[in-house]
Amino acid sequence: MRVRPPARDAGGRKPSASAAEVGAVAMSETVVELSGVWKVFGDRTAETLAAAKSEAISKAEALERFGTVIGVRDASFSVSRGEIFCIMGLSGSGKSTLVRHVNRLIEPTDGTIRVLGQDVGAMGTQALREMRAKHIGMVFQHMALMPHRSVRDNVAYPLEVRGVPKSRRWAVSDHTLGLVNLEGYEDRLPQELSGGMQQRVGIARALASDPEILLMDEPFSALDPLIRLQLQDQFKALVDELRKTTLFITHDLDEAIRIGDRIAIMKDGVIVQIGTPEEIVTRPADAYVREFVQGISKLKLVKAHSIMEPLESYPGVINGAPRVDESADLDRLIDLSVGTDDPVVITEGGRDVGVVTKSVLLRGIQGGRS
């Protein structure tokens, strides 16, 4: 699946912004915001919610006392435009339940969900339908492609529902299939494609209506490991190119680290920690997160700025020492350190700001300076 800038296509969409424009806008404008969201399943939801808030009863206590299940507990986060926000946890942690609140496939028991500045909970049926059709695309683990329809018709189906003329929706479908490198397969039936190709059809279908937000619920988990890795990289490149704000559900921390700008880790309906991959791996919030990250390689995650020591600690070192930007990872620092006895000088904007010695580098590989 190669990525190429989508010039204005037959569906009338505009080209992607330049890298400079993306940098100016991305990670600033809030697109999705959840505040104090709870979901309780069962008949005695009001009693459960009151007890959970006043007494902080656990999930097990709620089940025992009220026969209810706390699926999501007081979840709050925001996602910026163009960000890939991964929500991960084990089975039953509440991650899929949580993401289905964004397009109100699940009604919250309490709390507020705002999408593109609008209160989703206050929307009427028609407004909600338009929000889902125009602004939110969703991809599931199982694509539910229609077996009797061609690949082109499967991708074009969301536009068909909206009443878009056939010629235009076919043009948009063909263009979107090109984005996921499925040219030439437009007239095939889904069963004629491999699992990875079917997953690409599902992504193309989600992109066909040009939504601003993608909800991805474990879309690659059923694929073979090699295909999965390829699709992860290709998906991230495509989403970055098209500037799609993405909530990506996974039970696999390696996957979350590979594609996520930030990661939320859930346990028993609670968001335990939110942070960048580097923050999650180097500063786990508790023993649960620490257990998750203990086997993760830090070589490509930990950056120089996280482990460097003050420049003042090594006065006059350093004229001939190697220099590298503060965003360099441990792998790069190791390469530089192998060929010298000097510490590596860390720079920011061309200015020396810190030092990484061999001992600090070794501690960084182990997981931090402390």
C-alpha cells in the first residue's frame, strides 16, 4: 500500500496540506473530547453510578451488589487533529466500549462526548446520522464486506447510502482504492482477495466519504504477523498523509507503539495512563503498565532529550565530541558512542544543550537514569 498525495479527485476532494501546514495545525485543534464518561451495563445503572462515585466501588463490587457491569469508568481525554490516539488493554478492559461512544453506537451512562465541537449526546437522530455518514469512518476487525458486491461497490456503499450518483461514487471508490494500492481489483469479489487485501478494502470504504475521524477497532489483529507489520506502517503513512484524526483500538502494545502518537492504557474500564510511546515505556504509571512494557525494546523509543545530562556537568569537553539532535534515539546514540571515548553532545536548534555519556547511555537502554 503506497502513499501518494491525493490530488483533487473525481469526487471533488482537495489535495492534502503541505508538511508545513500540517505542522502548524496538527496537534493543536481538539477534534474528539471525552469528559467524565461512564458506561454501566444492567438494570440498576443509576444506583451503580451513585455508589461508584460516592464509594468508589470496584467493578467486582458493582456486579455483586447491583448485578451490573462497569464497562467504562470516568474516562476523559482529548484527541487533536491529525493525531493517532491508540487505546489499548486486555480483553474486557473497556477499550472497544469506550471508542463506540464517540459515534454513539453505545449511549453513555454519564459524561460528555464532543466531536468537532458538537455535543454528540445532545444530537437528534438525523444530526447523528449525518455526523456518522460525513465525519466518522469506522473499521472493524471483521470487515463485513458484502460478498455479492464487487470491491468497487463495497467501497462506494457509504456514498450510495447518501444518494451520491453512481458515476461519482465509482470515481471516488476507484481513487480511494488507488490510495491503498488495490488498482486492478475493483471488479473482484471480496472472497477473491487475501485477508490483508480485504482489510485494505475496509480501510478504503472508511476513507471513501472523506471523514475527518477514523475509528479503528483492532483492524489488523486477525492477520499474519508479516502482513500485519506491513499494514501498520502503510496505514500510519496514509493517515499522516491524509491528516485523519484516528482512534485506534488494540490489545497489542507493540502495535500501539508502532503507530500511535499517544497511547491510553485501560484496565477494568479505567484509563490507567495516557502518554507518548516514550513516556509509557520509560515512565510507567504503575505496576500494571510496567508489566506491559517490560519486554519492549527501548532503542527506537527513548530519545536523547530524555536521558541527557546538563552540559555544565562536563565543562570544556567537547570541541571534538560527536553531536546529534535531541530527537535522536538510543540506536543512533549507540552508533555514535561506539567510535569515540568522548560523550555525545546533544543539540537543539544547533545549540549545545546536554551530554550523554556511555554510562548514561547504558542506563537509558535499561530503562532510565534512576
